[in-house]
Amino acid sequence: MTKADLVIGNGYVCTEQGVVTGGVAVKDGVIIQVGADASLPEAENYYDAKKNIIFPGAIEPHCHFELWVVNKDKKFNLETYKEEVRSETRTAVQGGYTTISSTTMQNADAMTKRFREFKDGLEGSAFCDVRFHISPFTEEHLQEIPKLVEKGVSNYKFLMGYRGEGAKALGMDERGIDSTFLYKGFEIIGKTGLPATAMVHCEDPQIFELLEERVKKEAPPADYNYTERQNRARPAIAEAIDVCKAAYIAHETHCPLYIVHVSSKEAVEQIKYFKGLGYDITAETCPHYLVFAADDEICRNNKEWTHYAKVNPAIRESADRERLWKGIQEGVIQTIGNDHTNFRPEEKLGRNYWDTPPGTGEGMSASLSIMISEGVNKNRISLDTLRKIMCENTAKAMGLYPQKGALNVGSDADIVILDLNKEWIFHKEYSESSHKYSLYDGMQLKGAPVATFVRGNLVAENFKIVAEEAIGRFADNPFPGKSSQNN
């Protein structure tokens, strides 16, 4: 029997076939065996899971590196970007993430140039594996998509919620992502074939621009509830309308569709309808929509918190929150993303609410624990559903399955040990993130990742970074054309 580099034993292995009592064996960063402890080979190193859950490493489909740096300097800076990669990948592995996908903050430059800059910045800085999704803004960008798919970029994010000055600030045409551009882009992605996928931010600007101006004219809320105002200024109808438009165009052009940060019950219902027709759609929601609501006490009595919680789409009402949980239970919502962004506190607090940049700050170090605590331990979802929405489904949507997202023989040994019974309070000071705030600060939790392995290397333990070297690398497509969201 081949001697392994590592055996993780004395646990409960969460696999696609069910829970296996025992552990996993690892050789050269890859899983070579899953089974009972007695069946596992000898190994150079042994890690005792202590009767905890041996789980696939979580995958983050939707975060934003270097957002603050680009907005501050208006240009790419390799050194500050590498600092951001270091801090945010350390945060990721603290929270049980072993692969993350970040936007490249595209502008009018060629997408291939931007991708190369971001990819080169990973070496020696990343503590987990990293993927990128790119936002095409111009006709020239659309023509680059087939070549970039060959280079390992599967996901292309269309920012439907921007036009006018907001679009021009990002390097887009002032028309933003109109139906013509969307159709052309989806057509190219559909013809390119899997694993190419279109991601969409769904908010119709023609609706929210009108309503936002009306709401801005209202007197400041006496109870500080700007979250409720944001909800009315950018209402659920704007999200649902763009969901419908994107779904119809994607289906017509044979383009797999990934809808980011679904926030509302209306959007869930529309996605459920289209999936019932057989449309190839993957829908993501975020922990902040599953934990908070505009009618919560914290929105009424904490002005600072509502500024930190400003995000597009807005945090909705408690009825939306419950519909999102039900959507996960039904399989309508298939993945969890964080929309992890980085703006400094002075940018979030030093301005009028309406001029505050959107983004909820640090989330990756807490979100897996939140999904255990609020989902599994409150009987909203099963452990197997957690595995699907945090690991397998995300890997499929990103073209990484079965190399990532599963504890199968031949898969990367991206593994996290989960203690489902650990009771603790999350504090933002625990996080390695450069973000200086978190909506979850002070949240009481039950359940946490207690060890994170990236390709068989122990990188974090009990929320501390234990790896001496940054071993993360670009997560390439293992089998181009073989993965699909709905497999």
C-alpha cells in the first residue's frame, strides 16, 4: 500500500455518498483514499479530527480584492494588491475557505491584461487557491472571452445595475449593460461552451434611479433606519425584473447563468419559475441577507451599523429573509457568496448615507460558521445541504468540479475540520482581513472551522494562521467543458 503524506482520521467524512466514519489519506496534495480509519494507509503525518466533521474546503464565488486601492488610486498597483491578496486569503482560510474567486476590477483596459496582472500578483501572497471573474465593459472585451476561457477564466460578470455617471466611473459606456450588450455577451459565452458562464448583478437602474431620487428628498429617519430607506430606494422589483430579462436572454443564447447576491422573495420566486422550465440557472445569496432584515432592531437603533450595511441590492425585510432560507431548502438558491468588499471606515462613515459606497465589509472569516450556526444547528438546512451550497455547487458553477468542492479520490485535498458544537462570539479583531469592520461583530455562534488544509497543507487552526509560506495559486479549470452548474 502506498504511504501517504497525510492522514486525517478519527472523524466523520462528509462526502457526496453520505457520511463516512473514519478519515482521508493524502498524497502530493490529492486525496488518495477515503474510508474507515483501519483501512487508511500509513502516513508521514497524522491529524486527529477528534470526532469532528471532515468537510470539503468552502469555496467563495464572489468577493472583491483591491476594491479600495483601485477606487483610491484609479490604477492598478501590484504591491498594494499583493498586500490585499495576503490579508484576504489569510482571512479566507481562517474561516474554512480553501478557494476564492475575486473580481479583477476591470476597466477599459484589455481583459487579458488585467487578468495577467491579477494572476501574477498571487505568487508568494495567497494562502488559499484563487480564481477570478471578469466584468466585460466594452465590445472589445466581449471578443476576448473565448481566449480567456482557454486561460482558465470561466465566469464573466455583467453589472446590470450601472449606467450614466456610475457606469462611466467604472470605465463603461454611459448606457451601461443594456439589453443589446447583454445579448451579445451571452451569445459569445453560449457559443464558447462550458465552463464559460455569465454572472449577473440584477437591478434595473431605470427603476431605482427614479425611486432613489424620491427617497433622498425625505427627511433623515428619526430611528436611523437607512436600511429601510435603501430598500425602498432600490426595491425588489428592480431585482426581479432584471432576473427575468437575464434568464430569458441566457436561455435564448444557450448561456449558463449565475445570479449573484439574490436578496428578495420576488427574485426567488422568479428563479424558481425559470428553473422549473429547465433553464440553466445557479442562484447565490449571501449571509447578510440570511441573518439581517430592515425591520430588525439593529437597523433602527444603530446609525453606524446601517452605514456599514449599505449594500446593493439592499438588505430586505424579514419575509425576504425567510423566503431565502426556504429557497435554499428547495434547491432554488444553490450557492453562498459573501460579496466581501473593502472600504475604509472613513469612506463608510464620513459621508452622507447616499454617498456611502456599497459593500458589507469582512464576511469570509465568519460566514461558514454563520451557516453552521444559523442553518445546520437551527435545523434550517442539513449538513449535506451545507456541503452542497458551500462546496460542490460552487465548484460546478466555477468550472472546478471535481478537482475542488468534493472529498473524492483524485480531488485536491482541500479540507476543513468542523466542530459543530463549538460555542463562541465572533469579533472583527479575530480576522486577518484589512477590512476594519464586520456586520457580524459580537454575533453569538455555535459551530466553527477548527482546521483548514489547502491541498493537504495545514494553513489555519483555531482561527490562527499556522502556515509559514503562502502556497496558494491560481485555480485553473481541471477539465474544460466537463463541468456544469446543474450536473
